[in-house]
Amino acid sequence: MTVRSYFLPRSLPEALGLLHEHAPELLVVAGGTVTMPLINDGISLPETVMGLRFAGLDTLERSGQTLRIGATATLTQLLRQDVIPMLHEAARNTAGWSIRNMGTVGGNLFTPPPGGDVAVALLALDASVTMASTRGERSLPIADFQTGFMTNALEPDELLVAISVPIPSGPSAYLKFGRKHANTPSVVTVAARVEWDGDRVAVARIALGAVGPHPIRARAAEDLLAGTDLGPGAIASAAAAAVEECEPFTDGIATEWYRRKMVGLFVGRALDQLAAGAAGEAR
């Protein structure tokens, strides 16, 4: 263990002050489910660490049609909310109960693939992130926050403090495929939702996990769905487009070839769920 100084701020201003003073050497820890194994294995050797457990960033609050999630709210807290079913399903499919009790929603945005299951749902939901420093706050669409493998738009003196999620009006689907039924790394994760204009798709969102450097949007697939009735032909075309858009990799969980095959299959299944739900409502 190399840690010489450990800070435990009791408020956001205190945390921002410490970050301003000690950045960029300061390692910020929330739940620690990603960082502590790296420290224990000697991969990460920080000398100065700041924990956010008591910084007051662990609330979930609904304001109108927006759910604001504090960055250190746990996955268990997310599992207990019923405002946005997709987030409940994403939390249920992330790790086991012990990790969910410690792991945070904000921390999930920093988890490399094949993890980051909640981040996939947040991307499909058009969430935005709020970042703060001693200079003030700024917000950014989550689609612009993750910039590459283990890289993001945070400045060295900024903290991720909250995620704001518009409460969707249309149906959604969340599917995770892994080697086991539960507590498993993802081969592919698909989060999809649509908004309807009569019997036609007005807005479509398809987010993919574990098939790129971070969760990604299948934008060409989304565009193919706009204006359709979400019939079999439109679903097949969108699934094929998602296969072309993804950037899968080979690891100990699955090969690039297998991940690409599963993208087409599970995007199709997610869209079939949305179409079936729409048909059920029409009846």
C-alpha cells in the first residue's frame, strides 16, 4: 500500500477545494469497486486519495420530468427506484448484491468494457452529467462525456457530481447477454427505447455496451427506425446497421466475431420487445 494521505470530505465544497489543491495527483474514490482491486494488485500506486462517501452526493431526486442522481448514489439505490424501469433493470443486471451495495452510478461511467452496464442505459435515456470545480459547474450530454477507452471530458480539477435523466414517455427494453445468468461480465448489452408519433416512430435510441471502447450509440440504426412502424423489416435493417456500427473486441469473455454476431441478435430482440409492447397497447 502506497497511500500516505487519505481525505474524507464532508461536503461538495470541501471536496472541490481538496481536488483544486491536490490535482492531478489526487485519486478520487467513490465505491472503490474498480480502484481498490487495482491498488491491491499493485497496478495503481496512489499516494493521495480522496473518498466521496460523506460528500453528500448520494441522493436521488425527481423534479418534474427529470430524475437527478447523485454521482455517489449506489446501484442498490438505483435498483430501488421505480421512476425509470430501464435503470432498475440495468442495476439488477450489474454485478452481485455486494458490489451493488458499494458501487456507484457515477463510478459506473468510469468502468471499462465489458462493464459499465448502467452507463449503457443512461446513454439510451439521453442523460446528461454535471461536473463541478472551484470555478463553477457545467453540464454535458453523456454521449459526449466518454471520449475513448478509459478517457472522458473531465478536467483535472473537476468532479462528476450528478447525472440528470429525462423520464421517458415511450417504451424501453434492456437486454444483457453474458456467459452466466447473473453476476457476469457482458458479451453485449443493449438498451433501446422509442417515442411514438401516432403509429410511427418519432425518436429511437439504441445504446450498446461491451462492443466498443465505451458504451456507444447505434446512430445509423436509430435513423433507420425513424418514421417506421417498427415492423419486422425495419427491425432487421436496424439490427444489421448496429452490427456495422459496433467496434467489438476480443477478450477472455468473447471474441470480436461472436460479439458482433450477438449485437445483431440482441438488438433485434430488444426492438421486438418494443414492437410487441406497442402492439399490446394498441389492443
